[in-house]
Amino acid sequence: MPSIGIKEVQIIQWFVEPGARVEQFSKICEVQSDKAAVEITSRFDGVIKKLHYEAEDMAQVGKALCDIDVLSDISPEDEAALGSTPEQAGSPSAPQQPQKAAEKHQSGKEQEPQPLDAQTGNKQSSLATPAVRGLLKTLDVDISSVIGTGKDGRVLKEDVQKFADARSTASSTSSPSLSSAPSDSTLTQTETPITLSPIQSQMFKTMTRSLSVPHFTYADELDITALSRLRTQLNNTLPTTIKDNNQTPAPPKLTYLPFIIKSLSLALTSFPLLNARVSNSSSPSSRPSLILRSSHNIGVAMDTPQGLLVPNIKHVQTLSMLEIAAEIARLHALALASKLTAADLAGGTVTVTNIGSIGGTYLGPVIASENEVAILGVGRKRVVPAFADDDTDADAKVVRKEVMTFSWSADHRVVDGATVARCAEVVRGFVERPEGMVVRLR
């Protein structure tokens, strides 16, 4: 298995079994790293001899996943396997659990064909992320009993929860009604251990390391009333349908996030320290140093079914607002489909986390990457009454304003509070008076 900077992966499902014939680029298995799910393909033509791992096992990168008897050195038994029917040898396109596949190969007997519904259920039950499998263990649910509604029959968290709720309802309906509630003495605390998924394991290591760095935090409330009006006007001018013969998709609607990311990029031009990284030499006699970076590769924290992922938008300083919005939409779609590449996740210089899209006004963001020194957290938009800025005390007028809280964290080993505050004020100027961004766009 090739190494892409990852030490171990989790086997999600096998597409082959011992005795199955494979060709070059045939799918062998699907694995889940701490970053994304990847399908591993065969490099050779041949016959599968042995699977070294079972589903849900952790495989070390660089170690063999399976043994393949290549066609140039094929044994008589494999010749018989190659000449047998797909039901005898096993089809590469049908996911099989390694343990069942090995039993089938060792027995050397054909199994009776299963009904179509049973075959479909087996395929669906083999498709699930580690997080879903952890939920299955917690709720004591057999994955083969759950019908997946995700892509290719993948079992989702919602499917597992719906099955568990239905089971509980059925159990309560069939149970006789109790005259009184059980006493506290009959109740016991149940603790169920859950294995962390690869992404959760990586987050555990990253956050533990990150919290050894002293954080300087800074928060302020920004008036986004003018930005809200501008965003609405721009969205009304955007085409909603394809109008050319090149099948160019219509641009995505502008949210607040592209404006915030562009404002941050413009501010980083004046405060390059917040776009730097700390270089710690392995030599005890060498002093730490800062590496300044010219490109603003701004990461966007995304909530995905697999957990927290932070892909980044490359070279934000060269992008227009629509290009930033399109890149956010592309990365979000890939994240939801577990298709983000290593290039999408690597090279970030500073991060924005938009937790306000879910909820919450204030937050204390944590710098997740050792290659970054700053992070900006954005709270939810709120509508508040406020005094108009142009009114005197004698003629004060209450107006409607839209506000949003910006919370900053910086590596206090190399970034002082005054630098963060000055950069935050520059961002405030662009957000509260977005016309100032226009004259600086490239």
C-alpha cells in the first residue's frame, strides 16, 4: 500500500476474496485514513491468495494488504479458479467480508445462491464509515439489519438511529405496561468503550499537541448591516441558469464566508506575521524562527460525516469573490462525499471556522495545525437594536442592525496581542464598509 504521509488506515470493506481473479486497476478494498476514504486498486493481473486484514482492522501503510498470484507464475489450483464461474471464484465487484471469503475458499464448495434481496442487504451492510460503525457498537445494532440510504447503499448515522428508535418503539409496545416505575436500586450504569475513528484519532493527537501552545484570544462584535445589503444586491444580479453552450454552471450564491475570507486575505497583506509558521530546529543550540509565506492558503473548517476536516483555498489573494465562493462549494461537496485529496488538505496558512452556521455567538477557537499561528472563529448573525451612528445624544434614534462576533486566537509565543487587535480592526473596516474591499480587489 503506497504511503502519502499517513501511517495507518482502517479497512472499510473488501471487494475481493481469496480465489478471486483480479486485473490491473481492479478495485481491491476501500480504506479510511484520518483525512479521507480511498479505494485501493490492483497493480497486477492474477488471483487473490490471501487477505492480511479483516474489515475494520487497522492496516499499516507500507505493509502488504493481500497476496496476489500473478498470471506469469500461476499454480494449477489458480488455473482452476480462473476457469471457474464467478460464483465459484468470487467476483471482484462484489464486496465480501474477509472472514466469510476465507471460509468459502477453504471449503472449496459452492454456496447456494442467495435471493436478490439478501445479496443487496449484504452489499449495503458493508458500506459504512468508522464513525457509523462506532455508533452501531454503541447502540448494539447489527449492520446487516440496517438498510442504507446513502450513496451506493452506504449506511448513514440517520439510518442507524432510525433503526434503533424503531426497535425501541416496538419493544415498548410489546412489553406489558408497568404499574409503577422501576426503583433507582434496579438501574445500573452501563459504560461502552468506543474505538476512535482514524479522523478522531488524528484530531486527538493534533489538539493535544496544539493545547501545549499558549493562545492569545481576542473577540469583538462587528456590524454587518452594510455587508448584508451588498450581498443581497450581488446575489440578485447573479444568473441562476446556464446561458452559454459551454455548459458553464451558474455561479453559487454568495454567503458571508467569501467576504470574510477575502477581508482576512487583504488584512494579511499588512500583517504577514499571522500568515507565517514557526520553524523549530531539532538542534538544541538552534533558535526557533518564523517562516513568512507569500500565498494566503486559507483553511475552512468543515463539519462532515467523518468528523472535522479543514481543506484550504489556495492563493486567496489572487481570487475574486465568486471564485472563492465556487472553491468553497467544491471543497464542501468533496468533504461530504469523503473525496477530499491530500492536496486539498495540505498547505494551509491560516484558518477560518464558521461555527455560526450551526449556532453559537462566542467561541474560543484552537489552532489545529502546527504550521499555523492564527485562527478566526465566526459566530452566528444576530439582529439587535442600536443607536444610529450619525445621531447626536439629543436626537438619538434606535435602528435595526445585524451583528456578528469575530473571535481570534493566535500563537502567543510569536504573536503579541497588539498585532492581533490591529489586524482585527483592519478586517472590521472591510466587513463594516465593504466598499473598501472593492478598490483593493485584483
